Amino acid sequence: MITSGTTGDRAFPTVDINADLVITGGGLSGVCGAITAARQGLKVVLVQDRPVLGGNASSEVRLWILGATSHMGNNNRWAREGGLVNEILVENTFRNPESNPVIFDMILLDKVTQEPNITLLLNTAVYAVEKKDEATIGALKAFCSQNQTTYTLTAPLFCDASGDGVVGFLSGAAFRMGAESREEFGEKFAPSAEYGELLGHSLYFYSKDTGRPVKYTPPAFALHDITTIPRFKSFNAGDFGCKLWWIEYGGRLDTVHDTEKIKWELWKVVYGVWDYIKNSGNFPEAETLTLEWVGMIPGKRESRRFEGDYMMVQQDIIEQRTHADAVAFGGWSVDLHPADGVFSEKPGCNQWHSKGIYQIPYRSLYSRNIRNLFLGGRIISASHVAFASTRVMATAAYATQAAAMAAAICKEQQVLPADVFHKGLVPMLQKRLQQTGQHIPGLPLQDKEDLVQTATIEASSELVFTGFPGTTFTQPLQLSVAQLLPLPKGSIGPMVFHADATEATTLEVELRITSRKGNHTPDVTLEKQFIALQPGRNCVPLSFNAVLDDNRYAFIIFQKNPLVQLHRTHKRLTGVLSVFNTVNKAVSNYGKQTPPEDIGMEAFEFWCPQRRPEGHNIDLKYEAGIPLFQAENIRNGTDRPVGSPNAWVADWADPAPQLALRWDAPVTIHHIDLFFDGDYDHPMESVLMTHPETVMPFCVRNYRIKDAAGHVLAEVTGNYQTHNRIRLSQPLTTDQLILEVEHPSADIPAAVFAVRCYE
């Protein structure tokens, strides 16, 4: 029994926790940073002021996770982020194909709690910073409202992934809020005062069909005249959640300290919108709908941005500038919204895409004046215009993974964040990231520690692509379509395709490539042909005179012609796909980007895949054969298609595909890393959108690893993850390893991006 007493010196309990790294903010960025650091051996405290993890991706907000893949609506092929971002999205697609946000909460909690090096503090808000000196954080003070406990969190290193930059702000880190002028960085897209300097918050809601009539009485605070919203006619009974991202407000206010005021305005709009849908009489289809869920907290886009040793600007994104200290990449559009949000007469967003993905430098991931503070999530060092792209969750989390890996190097080398750059440790950071699946554009992994680099590699077969085997089917050429093919350096061999025509017609065919290596925007036309087709089936030879200066992707483009049906195939292949010149309004893709001349953006066409089960390859024959799927690719240091497939692919007919790694003398192996094809082209949105399959169809499901004596070292069935690490129970000394894999299906041959072995 506890009695009250009358003492006047009561206090809440206090708990002191000492760690190697304290991460504030449990959104996707904080989660990916915490797991990355913990797996590198750091003791991590992850502090989250909400009851669940995920931030804007959690069930409290319910925004889908996206990054460079952009709903497959841009030209960034195979651009889904790697490392923990990829692992989590793949896991969610496997466990949660219905995209239930509550299940996604559980997946994040499961991932974090499986790491023994992470101390997770939920419902715990950081409210004070203790400084060792003017430029060094000593500890954080945090309070948990649920257990009425105050925490003192001490560490040599801190990472602020809180979104609003609470630790950065309290510690005195240099920051900015609002937009820069055009003149400061020469950014032509810098917004005018009329457009506004801040992006607002959004609040989402879900509806549910009960199967019977449902009445709705709005609260007194609901917005009564929805016609004050310029886009009120855009509302319909079927849209909900992230699809109504443009229910946005607050860009003219202080997006930190006015958040509660902004939330109330958004509640007024949401409940007023639902009143309009239910009671205006304009939506009879809504009679049986009920308001199932409304967000309790708004999803924040923008507040403080902190200054690092380098500030990213518009030109970094659009020009795809290279940085010697690149550690991550982005690829979302430069996506600015009018500050007046839902009450603006202007379009809800203003998205302009780059022709490809861009590098994010390490110097943007730590504070320029607080020596032991890393910047994570959306607060990294970027101008307002550059932030418009780097702010999205997958990009923000990908950069935070790099900061977390840098923290591990800081501990090992006894240095501070800026020292990683200034003392020449960036190559070490880049290599460590790449070893965990972090793709850095333009930078292949150079890994002398990888024993596979000195092995002789033999494969049971290597695909030489001459065409897709099996039967074909036809589809009308209602959209212009291109077969994206990896071609070897030199002359382009003859091709053959089949087309059925309902009457005599002319088919326009083009050969295009990209102006920049590594991009997948077909902005250079090498040749154009006009081919006469006769009624019925046409077997058409196709020859081009162009000579390629390197191994690279080429676009064989068939311009739309409703009189023509092209022969397609159900077969699919790692590093090969079809793309379409089509519209995706979700990401401001109208088939072609045609910006005004004075905003610093480029004009080009969009050629994008279709989601499976659509998006079939064209039944194109390449008689000379494309020999770019060799076993040697498993050690080339690039673990996804870029300018080439970068994968070993077994022949379609190989009954038992296998790789043999042989060394001249025995080597000792402690662990083995395998990288399979988890389809980096699929965006894997975390909520609302369902997916055509739970396991990517290119992914090797079943495999075995054997030693020289034929002993099975590992056998895995039902794999669905991209990166598999096989830790041997004890070090193995051998001069041979055999990797046996099974084809994922009859329609898709087995593929492996990388095999790495380490002592």
C-alpha cells in the first residue's frame, strides 16, 4: 500500500543512461540510423516523443514512404534506396502487402527491438541540452510523460533526426528557417514572397464503407463554407489518406511553435470536407461511408534546416553535381508547395524533376559549429529549394544511415564528425556503407578485404541474351513504348521484332541513349526509322548504324500507333525492362517536362515502367547476343543495374545454376554477403498502395553454400531480402566455395548481384 504523506520535496525519478550515440527522433530516419549504428557495435539510445516509431510514416500520420523512385513516375530506374531503407520496405511488402499502417508500426518496433545495442525510449521528449563547452554537447535531458521519469542521456556523439531539430536548436547549432533569395546561391527556382517561404503541414483521414446508411453531424468547429477552399471541387468520396496530401496549411506561420494552431485549422478543414461529402447531396455514393480515422497530429514538411560544412542547392540536384564525399543519393523532384496550402489559388505543388539521381555529400550531415552533432532526416544542410527534394522520407533516412555509419568510424578512430572529412576518412565511410548495401551513384565499391576479389569465378552458365524464350502475346501500341536494353560497347547488332497491323501503316522506331552516364532519361536520339507494315503479322528486321562508346543502356522506342500490336512476353529478366511515355499525375509527370525558361530546370520526356503485372517486355530478338550477364559481375562493386545489369544471370535453361569460387591457396572465411535482386525499381510505398506480389519476382528464394568437400555451410529457403549475411559458426578455411541457386520461377532466371567473403 502507498500512502500520500505531506512531504514537500517530491520529485519524479531520474535515470542516467550513457551511450556511444544518442539519436533524437524515431521517424524512419532515426530508426534507420539507430539500427545502422547498432549493427556496427555502437550503444545507441533512440529517443522518440511519440508512442510509435515511424514519424510521418507511422499510423499517427500515415504518409507513404517514397524517395528517388517517385511512384515510378520519373526516369530514375532501379533507384530505390539501399541499406536499412531497402530492408524495411522489403520486409513491409512481404509481411504487410495490404499496406496497413498499424502493421508497419509493428515492423519498425520489431526491427528496433531485435537490436540489443539499442535502448528505445518512447513517449520521451528531449527538452534541454547540457553543454561541455560552447561547441560540444555533453548530455540531453528528456522526460517521459507515461512513466513520469526524467532521463539524462550522455554520449560523445549525438544525431538530431527530430524533424524540427530540437537538439540542434537547443545546442546552438546554426540553422535557417524560410527560403533563401535567388541571389544567395543563384537558385532560379527560389520562391517569391507571394508563393511563400515554408511548406505547411498536412492531416490525413480514412473513410470506411459500412454497407448501410451512415449519418454525420459535424463538430461546431468544422469549416462550414468549403467553397473558401479553391480546390473544393477536387474532393471526391473515394480519395483519402495520402492522396489528399494537399490538405495543407501553415506555411505562413511558425511551423514549429504554431503547430497546434495549424493542427486545429486542419481539423476544421477535414471535418468540414467530410461534412461536405456526406451532407451536400453531391456524393450519393458516400451514403454508407463513415469517417474511420482522422490524424491526431499533422504531418510536418518543413521547419528548421541546419547548416553543415556544405549546403546543398538547386544546382546540386538538377546538374547532378558530383562530390568526392558522396555518401547517399536523392531523386525526388524539387517539390515546393504554396505557403497558403489548401487555401491557395495556386496548384498544390510545383514539382520539377532532374534527369537522374543526385549525390548527397557527407559535409551536409553534421553541424558546422556544434562539433559532436550529426544532422539526420529532413534537417540536413540544404537550401530551401534543395530541401524540397531531400526532405522526403526515404531520402532523409538514407542520408541518416550514412551519418550513423560515420558515428561508428568516429568512435573507432576517436575523432569528431567533421574530422571524418578533414582527416581523409571518407573513403573508409563510403566503403563501410557500400558493404551494407548503400548505393553511392558513380562510385563502385573498391574492397580489398573481399576475398572474392582474388578468386577464380566459374559459373554453370552465363546468360547471353538473344531474346525471350517461349510463346508471345500481343498488345496494342496505344502508348509509345521502349525496350530498355543493356548493350555492349561497339556496333549495335541486328534485331528482329514482330508486329501485327490491322491495315497498312507506318511504324516509327527510334534508337536513343542518355546524355549522361548512369541516367535513364533517353534524351539523345541516335537514329530514327520509319517502317512500312502490311496488314497481318510482320516479322521486322531492325538495324542501326550507331556505335556505342561504352557498355550502356539503349532505348529501342516504338512510337504509339493504334493500328499496331507489338508482340510481348511474360518473361522478365534482371536489368531489362520496358518503359512507356505516359502520364503519372501523382508526381507531375505529364509525359514531358516543359519548365519555364527562368527557373533553372530542364526539359525532357518521361519514360517510365508500368507496375506489374503490366509492363511486359517487348519480344525483341538480338541475334548477336548480349554478353553482359557474366559471373564476373559479382565482384564489380555495383550491386544494382546502372549503365549495365551488374549481375550474374544464369541461362534460362540451366537446370542447376551455380557459382564456384576457387582460390590458389586456402583462405579463411568468417562471413559471406550475398546480394540478390529485390527489384530496386519498385517503389514499395509503405501505406495505401497495395503491391502485386509480396516477394520480388527476380529474388532468389532458395540457395545453398558448400565448401570444397561438398559440406553444406548454409541452406536458405524462402528468402525475400536483398542482402543476406551468412555468419559461419566458426571460421572456415577452404580453397573453394560453391553457391547453388534456384531460378525464382519458370519466367525469370536466377540472378546474383554480389558475393563477398570476409575473414
